[in-house]
Amino acid sequence: MHVSIRIQGHLDLLWQEWLEGLEIVHEEEGTSKLSGMLADQAALYGVLTKIDHLSLTLLSLERSETRPQEG
């Protein structure tokens, strides 16, 4: 499944590997977008648990079975 998670603040890019390899992109609004493919819902819950343990503010979560078309 493809996920796109937006959190408050700019997360250090070094966390990318620990967050199941989700790509971290810093956005101008002072937020970070984490996106990429996860194996299943259990992996998604694992990432959300890590976000919670880091005391990050979750702003949005989008999930789809396939990667969205770009453009």
C-alpha cells in the first residue's frame, strides 16, 4: 500500500530508514511529508506508533492500494 503522512515540523532526514524507508520531504509550511510503499496495515501501524513515540503531531494520513499518479 502507498501512504502519505504529513506531520508538524521538519523531521531530520536521518529518521527515514527507521520509519520503514518512507521518503521525508520538508515542506515550506513547516511540515514534513512522509511517503512511500508499506507492506501492509501492520507496517502502517508500526510507523504511526513510532511517530507517536517521537511526540510528533500528525496532521494527515492518506492511504491507497497503489502509488498515486504524478502530474
